[in-house]
Amino acid sequence: MLGSIPDLLRLLAVPVFGWAAYRDVETRRVPNKTWLPLAALAVVLLLWDTYAVVNGGAVGRPAGPTPDRLYFIRVAISLGFVAPLAYGFWLIGGFGGADAKAFMLVAVLFPVYPTYYLTGAALPLEPSRIGVFSLTILSNTVLAGVVYPLGVAVGNLVRGRFAWAMFLGKPVAVDRLTEEYGRLLEAPDGFTRSGLDLDALRMYLQWRGASLAALRADPTTYRNPDSLPEEPNPPGDGSFATDGGEASDTSSSSAERRSDGGVPAGGTADRFGTAGTADPWGAERFLEDIEGSAYGTDAETLRAGLELLTDTDEVWVSPGIPFLVPMFVGLAASLVYGDVLYALLASLGFA
């Protein structure tokens, strides 16, 4: 494979994005340090390309009367539109932190189309007219994400699972729920797209030092805020490492830990209120105490999820496709084929 040195160095991003997608599937956690080397590389390569263009190189420039201006326009679109778009989606909760960082990185690393020469062909095969490669990756990512619900629905049909949630998730036994990632697609009153996040559930269980099985066995006791421990555990981040009331790595060794979610012997729960207060399950206290967000969960959503889980044996859960998976697919498709969405629209006569 032949190409400019900057474009060849950009291929280093492919295995990194592949590893990040795998981590996203397995743990929903991607360390910040994953992106730092690529971010540094992206800045260096952007400066390298810009220097080459200013000095008469042909980096990212199609044939035409004003190639330099086209290069800078495309870089401006990528940095001034795609990167802020990713940040905006993070602000409104549409992206996770890793998703936003990854796409902002794409905006800097791939502002214009790279070119790779193979025997008898040049990749990408189908560049778009706009020529902003990060936009191509974005459109291919969206296309890959759209295909996912269809695959989920087919899988549920094959297994004979029929429900409103069949396009979005799968049924999971409640006793296995703390070993899953995703969000409940049910509430006590029926189907919902905004059910309890399972990471938030694990944080709650860790915080009060209780297992889901214990809550299910005696919901009346745990529903009473007087059952909260005097010194709750640090909630962790909702990953499997802190499931079921196990102390997290950052837990204080001097703090008293309990596994039954009750008040320590000789302690008092006065500061949590009484059974007559409007805080079933201690949901409000939990959200106040963690000093942060439990993945956008509010007290009512937490209560509704706990009520559901203590009253049923199986629930529909949206595993949610980790965004880095379609992003990796979109990146790979863009490097090989180019703008798949544009080609599809063109074949249908819309472009």
C-alpha cells in the first residue's frame, strides 16, 4: 500500500479504535489514556498536511483551480462543525464521554480524504463531493447504527420474542441483571425508552451495601429509608467490579462496610428520614450523597426501576449498541469504500 506518510500514519488509528470498540462492548469503559497518543498524532499530522499544502504539496487536494482554499474549507468544516457537534451531543446526553472524545479526535485526525494506492485501485473507492472525511465517517457510523435495531429485531423474532421492545433490546432474567450493561425498557406501568440505567442500579446497590437478591427478598424493609446504612459505601462507577455491594477500589478502609444494607449496630438513621417521608428506597438521598450524576438517573426513575425489579422475574433490557462499535465500522468502511450513504442515495436517484 502506498500513500503519503501522514496518511499512512493515520492508519494507526484503526487498531486503536478496534480495541476501544471491544472495550466498549465488554465494559462500557474506555480509559482516557487511549486517546492521548492519537490526539497528539492528529495535531502533528494536521500541521504536517497544512505545511505541505501551503508549500505546494498535494495533501488532501483534488484537481481544480483553488485546491488550497478547498483544503482549508474542509479542515474548517471538520474542526468547526464535526468536533463541536460531538461535544454538543455529549452535553445533551446523546454521547458518552469516550464517544465524544473519539469523534472529536476523528475531526482532527481525518479532516480531508486520505488516499491509499493499491494495485489497480485507490482507496477510498467513492469519495464524497464535499470531501470532508470526518463527515463521511459520521454518516457511515450513523448508517451502521441504524442497521443494529434491525439485527436485534430479527434475533428476537427467531427466538419467538414478541413485544414493543423487540427492536431495541432483549429479555433478561432479573437475577442476572447486575451482570448486564444497558437500560431497562420497562417501568411498572409498561414500556419505556428511559428506564433505569443498569450502571446506576449497580451504583445504588454498592452505595447502600446491598445485593439485588436481598432487595427482592424483602422489598418492604429496603423501601423504608430508615433501612439505609449510617455510613454508605462509595458508589463506584457502576462497573462490574463494584456490583452487589462489594467495596470499590477507592473505598476507605476505615469506613464500616455492611452487606445487608441495614443500619450498623448502635447507629441511627435519623438523618435519612422516617418511613413516613416521601423518599422510598432512599433514592433522593442516594443521588444527593453521590455528589454527581448516576448516568442521568433521577429519583423517580430509580424508584420505578426498583419497584419493577422486586415484582418480576424477567425484564426487557436495551443493551444499547456501544457507539464506538458503529464508529469503528464507519471508520473502516470509510477508509475502504468512502461515503456509503452518499452512494446509496445516488443509486436511488437522490444525489
